[in-house]
Amino acid sequence: MINFVDRTIIAVVGEAIRRDLQLSDLQLGMMGGLAFALFYAVLGIPLARLAERFNRVRLIAVVTVLWSIMTALCGAAGGYVQLLLCRMGVGVGEAGFTPALVSMISDRFPVGRRALVYSLIALGAPLGSAFAAVAGSAFAQHFGWRWTMAAVGVPGLVLALLLYTTIPEPERNDAGDKALTPRFTEVLRRLGRSASFLHLTCGSGLVGLVGFGTNLFLIPLLVRRFELPLSQAGLIFAMSFSLATMVGQITGGNIASRLIERDIRWGAWAPAITVGMALPLYLLALYQSDWRVLVGFLFVATALLYAFTPAVMTVTQTLVEPRMRASAAALHAFGQTVAGLGIGSVALGYLSDRLADYHFAGDYAAQCLAVHGASPAPGCLAASATGLQQSMLISALVLIVAVFNYLVAAKHLPCEAKTA
């Protein structure tokens, strides 16, 4: 939960930062997505290698301290470049969390229970996003985005101490001596030959592109298109995205655990079905001119989109030996994060700027962005809202390819999956 509070808060206060620092959507996408994603994805691999060899609970405690400090420092950033650097630091810290977590779950629970367990732990993600959206937006509206960034960094420091002092390291099942941990090149060869892993990761990356894009740009869309105050936009975000993610993961995790016990292919069939159902509902949501109707469609679409993402992560764990699991989780997260949060957020921001410029009768960059304290020209808000809406509509079409990836993965899972 704390992980996603610190990750999501930049999206909650993103519109306030954009207006304060006169940023474009491309710059917002780079700050909220690419700067975080590159370091999160790349450093997740060496940190996962540490998790294969050393105490995973202590590793999680250390990285929790790091990302919490860097989140707080975002509030002290004097400009865009410093803010980028602080977000990179948040990515470095959060990179060490998921691989170690997934590895520990695989040592504590059998294959058929892992999807449910991970889904329950992953509820912290929508809970954190909801808390950041509701409390963070209200706090930012009264005290500004800088104090908000500083405030949300503090709880992680307390949590890290609790983790370090209270959580025992689970025994690695059938892992052997840590000195026999496979080389990373061996892990790459194993997973590079796994069609299941490659297609599951590609599918998750494309789902992440839509999900992370919504996470980053939904509040700006609500503020621009419906002219809602930040606190109300944050509440709508919590209801239509965070709560829906939670409902989807609870339901999907329980269903996936039962289905995967019967046939491992359901680990890919299930997300293919729900992602295919989510696409038309997501498009309908973005087309709405009434935010209340948008909330209804988006709630159902988000629940379907995220119903089986935890199950996909746990299925990848069946493709490798115990001391490869953290690395497999890191590589899966690498593909998901680079495609979704890195490339996706930048592409969405760039497309939004270009479409806003197309819909604005004048020089959008000069009259709407580079105003330096003056009021933007008339029509700027409408152009930026339309540009963002259309860019989100276009990006959602990648879900068609994600469905194809999951179906191909299901074909290969029976001969590649292990039951350990």
C-alpha cells in the first residue's frame, strides 16, 4: 500500500505540478512514467539477484526506506530536472520490492494458492492508489503539492522498521545452497526459450500501458474535461479506478486459484477473456460527456482489466526453479513496466500534446504552456482535454494485441510449467 501511495501521488498532484512548472503532457509522462520506470525496471534485475542469495525481508526494508526518502525529496525539488532525479530515486527503491515478495510467496504456498495469496497482498496497490487520490488530492488542494510529497514519504520509514523487526525470512523450498544460484545468463536463456513467459510478459506490458496511462492521466482528464476541483477528481479516481482494481483482484484471484488447479492454461485464458471484455467498456467510458456515466463504465472496465494480473505474475513462477523465481518476477516486471509505464506514458503524453495542438486555433506551446504566470489563452483547456481524451482512446487499442499474446501463452503453458 505504501509502495503505491508513493508511486501514485505524482499522478494525483501531476496537474498541479504541470501548471506550476508550465510543463507539457510529454514532460508529465516522462516524470510520472519514464523516469520512474527505467530505473524501476533496470535495477529490478540486479536487486532480484540479491533476493536470490540474501535475506529478502531485509532487502525489502532497505528499499522501502530509499523510496520513502526520495518521495519526500520530490517536494523540495527546485525545478523539473530535480523532480525527474527524485522520481528516478523512487524507481530505484521500489525496484527491489516485487521480485523479493513474489519469491517469498512461492516458498510459502503451493502453486494452486499463489494467485489468491498474491491477489490479496496486491490489494495494497489499489488501496494505496485510493488513499493517495482521496487524501493526497485534499491535502494538495489546501497545502500544495510540495508539502503533499513530503508528507507521504514519512509512513514508509516507520513501516520499514516494522518489517525489519517483525517479519521472518521464509525457508527456500528445494533451493539448495545459495552458492549454486544459477547465473543470470542461465535465467535469460531459460526464459528466452519460454514462449509462455514471453507472451505473458508482452500481454502484461500492453495491459500495463493502458492501466498505467489511466493511473497517470485520469485525474488530469477529469480536471480539464469536466473542470472538477482536484479533491473531487481524486475521489472519482478512487471510486472508478482504485476500488475497481481491488474488486477485480479479489474476484479474479479467487477464481484463478481454482481454475489453475484444474488446468494451468487458465492462467492465460482468464486474462485473455477479461481483457477482451474490458476494451469496449473502456472506450465507452472515455467517450462519455457526463463524468457520472464515465465512472460506471470505467469501474467495470478496470475491474475486468486487472482481474487476473496477479495470477499472470504467479504463473510465471511455475516456469523456473526456486532460485530463479525472483529473477523471473523482475524480468516480467521489466517488460510490464518498460512497456506500460515507460514507453506508454511518454507516447501517451506526446500524442496528447500533438492532438491538443491540432485542436487549438493558434500556437499551443506558446499560448498555453509557456505562459510563465500569465493566464493561458482561451481554448487551451478544451484543447488539452480533447487531446488527452483522444490519446487515451487510441492507446487502448493495444489491448487487442494483449488478448492475442495471452492466447498464445496458453497454448505453450502445459509443456513448460512446473508443479513445484
